[in-house]
Amino acid sequence: MKRLLISLAAAAGCIAFAAGGYWLGFREAWTLSSAAESLPRAAVAAHQLQLLRTGRPGPVVAGMEFEVDKGLSWADEVFSHPLRELLGPLWGLDVYPGYERYAVQLANYRKQNPSLLKPEAFDKNPGLAQGARDTKARIDRMVERYAKHR
């Protein structure tokens, strides 16, 4: 009986430590991933600034247009995630209210300025064409859901 209690206590302790380590690790990774992402984003910004300084805004505008699309597309993934309601309280990271304000801003912009993404441009490659259509559908869903109707 004593061995069983010791085994159960050890198993419960291992589970508790594993859960705690995962929880703390996720929170740390969340912050660290944002920090790690800042260096390549800054390198892109430096390149874009150089293009603007030399009077070539076209590639910068196109890149920013695709950033808007990427933001709307990934927001659809985040907002429709099945664990959305569980993860915020569990990890203390309630990012959704702020993110929804961003979604409104991006959806309003995209409603007034159509996306440069043309899925039909990828028709020669069925895999890419399907991915482009899926992305366009996610963007359209976000615009329909979050853009203010005027």
C-alpha cells in the first residue's frame, strides 16, 4: 500500500511539474518569439526605407499590402481556433480584444483597398492556386466580419 501511494504521489508530481514547465515555457516562448522576430522585420524595414529614399515606393507598397493580407489571414486562424476560449485564461494572455481592434482596422482598409492577391494567377500550379484561394477566402471572411458597413 505504501509503494502504491509513493508511486501515485511521484506520478502526480511529475504531471504537475510537466504541466507547470509547459505553461511557463509557452509564456516565455511567446515573448522570446516576438523578440526574435524583431531582427528580420527590422532588416526588411531598413531595405524598405532605402527603397523609399531612392524614390521607388512600389515594392514597399506591394509588401505592405501583402502584410495587410497576411494579418487578416492569420487573424482568421487565431479567432477561429477551437481552444481560443481556453488558452487566454489558462496562460493569462488575453490578446483577443486588442487583436480584434486591429482586425477592424485592417478589414476596413481592405474593404476600401482590394487585395493584390489574385488566386487565378496561380492556376498553372494547382497546389499554389488552392492555397491562394483559401487565403483569399480567409481575407474575405475577415472583411465581412470586421469591416464597418457604410
